[in-house]
Amino acid sequence: MVVRMRHTKSHTANRRSHHALKTTSFVKCTNCSALKKSHMVCKTCGFYNGKKVLDLVKKAEKKVTKAKAKKADK
């Protein structure tokens, strides 16, 4: 099928004006003052909206024990 009316370059550019990538915005964590993405859990302390959501110490210990078990199997 053939296009009947061509779109000009300016019309195409106007249509694509919303396709640009947006930069990510960072905010300071209220607990540890580290930079984090807004509306996300802080990766350094595990707090979100003033509440502890992730137990990062337990997560790190689990990772260490898993690595030791994997090394012992080899």
C-alpha cells in the first residue's frame, strides 16, 4: 500500500518530540543521606518512607554463607 500524503520533516519531528529520554532524578535518603532514586528503597540502609523495609545485614550474611557453601562443594 502506498502512502498518499507525505509528512514533512517538521511534522515528523513534532510527533517525535516526546520520544526523548529523561534523566533519572536522585534524592537524599532521610535516614543515611545517601543518594537514591525517588520512590525506591535506599540500597545502603534499607529504609523507605522512614521505615526499615530491608534487613541488609541479614542479606549480606546470607550471601557470605552461600559463597562459603559453594566454595566447599568445589
